[in-house]
Amino acid sequence: LRVTGTLDSSNNVVTTFATVDMPFPRSQLLEQRIVTHVQQALGAPAPPPTPATSLATAINALTSEIQRGHSEAARRHAQGSTKTPQQYYGSLLTVIYNLTRATGEGELPELFSIVASSPKRQARRAIETHLASIAFQCKLQPLIVTTRMTQCLTQADFAHYQLDDLDGAGFHPFMTTYRDPAHQAMLKAEFQVYDALQEGRGATREEIRDLKDLEKLQLPLKAIEARYCLEDFRVLLHALLGQDHMVTRNWRYLLDDWQVYERDIYEILEETIMGPAQAVRWLQIRVSIWFTDQMQSAA
């Protein structure tokens, strides 16, 4: 517009960008036509123009109107894509009510509203952010949310019928298995790839295989690793059931007792190489049975 609205000293229209910055007078007729067009597009007269700013004023007014239109469209899209837990989970909400002992949406833990209102492709990151805030409240380290955790929480899939299948379905302490710092770094890097895939980029077989390999269960071989595993699962229970739920409270009491008798527990668990894993396994069986019973009784 600045090029076509500039005349040279012979009143010829400038046709190259190289001469745009030369102090030649602009074509007032062309500017007036543009202002008239912008006024018609906006449906209302623009502010009274001046010879020096008429074109800029009209274009700024048009830009502001376009921005308002985009903002309104984005707001309507956000309202349309945001769902309530009832809209998101549908009939599965009966299962969630049975688990949490809630009698309505207003009594549900915040996690379910976050999942329902988050775009599907961003669910894992939204859950991870929420769990990080809970871990901070509990003075624990934030945990990495895997695709399996995301599936359990977004699909309300908590039943565990095959108790020996620890890598398959089910909601239990081995979901939060301990991983050393190097493994955590690799897993975080892979989840950056995963989140990019969720945004639409194609995945290679190698990327999918690497992520599945890194998510595989690792048994705790030290008592401290078993404790980390149980602490992370406490964060999951807090998010899923609420901090005042019977199961969440009992799990917190378990960890409190663990801290009191830590030395004795470590000595007992580390008498055998599989002692820590067996302790988590003992708890896992009971947790799996409880969640499965709740799912079946709500069906």
C-alpha cells in the first residue's frame, strides 16, 4: 500500500520498494479510496482522518476489528470444546462417583474437571501439571505421568483382573515404579517426542518402540526405591480420590509409619534381593482388588 500510494516528482506511481522511503507526497485520492473501503468493511465510519494519518488510521481500525473477531472466535471455540465431567465421562461417571464417594460433580476431585476441560492431545501434560502441584503440597518430588496413567485417568479404566500382569491394565503402585535419574531424563525426552506426536507430527516405529521400552515396569531392588514408588502412588491417590478419602488417608498413614520405623523396615526388606519388590507387590494386590471391586459394584 505504501508503494502504490507514493508518487515520484513527475507524479508517476512508484513501482519499486527501493524508493518507498523517499520523501515524495502520497496519492491522496488513493488513500481516500482505501479509507472509504475500510469504512464500508467495518460498517461504521472511521475517526475523522487527517492528510498525514488517514490511511494509517483506517488500517489500524481494520486491524483492531479483525483482532476482536479472532478473539471472539477463540472464546467461542474454547467454550465449545470445554466439557464438564458428565459430558466427558458419560456413563463412566457412575464408576468415578463410586470410587470417590462423591454425590455430584461439585464434590469430585479437581482432576476430573481438568481432564474434561483439557484438549485430548494435551491431557497428559495437564495431568502432569496437576500432579506436580499436589506433590508440592505433600512435600514430595513430582512424578512423570506415563501414557498408561493418562489412559487410566482419561478413560476411568481402573480395574485389574489379571493381578500378575503388572505392565498391562490396572491402577496400582507399580504404575509409579522407581526410575533412576538417568532413566527419568530419557523418559522425559521421549515424552517431548510423544507430546509433539499428539500435536500431529508423524511417529516412526523406532520412536514408538523406544517410548514403550522406557515405560516398562522396573522392580524396586532397594528399600528406598520401594518408598519412592509408594510416595508417588500417594500423589496419584490424592489426585484421583481426594486427600480426605479413606484409601488416601490410610496410604498416608502407611508412609508415616514407614518413616517412623524406617531403619527396621530397611533391614527386613533388604535381607533378600526381592524384598522391596515383594513389599510393593503385597500392597499392589490389595489395591488392585479394591479398585476392581469398586468398578464391578458400579457396573
